[in-house]
Amino acid sequence: METAAWFTVVIAGLIIATAALGLTRVILHLFAVQKTLGSVFGGVEAVADKTSTVPSVVPSVNESLRPVREFCDTV
């Protein structure tokens, strides 16, 4: 009976060690994903800044093009 108990403890230890190793690998992968997502988020913010809307610039552009419009109206 004592041999069976030790065998059970050893098998349980192997199962627990395997589960712990798997969970450790998952944690390491999640850290890598977190780092990658941080980089992606920074890139998305840069794209958003460069492609922002232009309502603040439109009035000055329209004012600069006023002579062109007036000329076209005379033609």
C-alpha cells in the first residue's frame, strides 16, 4: 500500500509541475503580447494624429482660394 501512495504522490507532482510549466509559458506569452500591443497602440495614435480632421485649416484655405473662385466666376 505504501508503494501505491508514493506512486500517486509522484504522479500528482508530475501533473502539477506540468500544469505550472504550462501556466508559466502562458504568462510569458501574455507579457510578450502586452509589449506588442503597447507598440501597436503607439502606432495607432501616431496614425490618428497624422490623419486628424482639418476643420481648423479649411477657412484659411478657402480664403486663400478666393481669388481663384472670383476669377472662375468671371469666366
